[in-house]
Amino acid sequence: MSIQALIGEEGAMEEDDKLTYVFLAGATTMSDPSSSLLPVDLYDEPGRTFRVPAQWYSEISANLSITNMDFADAADDSGTFRG
């Protein structure tokens, strides 16, 4: 499934059922030694992404869920969260 298809499906859902973000593990994740995940914004700017090493998943997920961080704050200039 493409990111655009995911955004389209999410847009068709009832407001109470919508997700604000999702973490994807694709071919890049599986082939990258750092096992980076791809968080995808489904709410503020649907389709916005960055890379996060798997070791930081719980911290990023928790901070996104309580809006202590947003996608704009999460990544450096290379598009990767470094901790």
C-alpha cells in the first residue's frame, strides 16, 4: 500500500476513528542496518514523514501521542530523528 492510498483510506473514516500518525516498516526499514521506521503524519499535514531508528520508536510514539512533539520538531535536516 502506498502512503497516498493510506491517506485516502484514513480520510474516508469517521472522525472518531481516524489515526493521527502511523509507523511503517517497508523495504528501506528491512534493508537499513539501523532499522529505521517511517512515521507518517495522517492529521496535520498528511503524507509528511521522517525516519526514526527503531530504538527511538517508543519515545517518538509517546511524544507524538501527547503532542509534546510534532513532525516539524522531530527530524534534523536529513529527515531523520537522532535522539
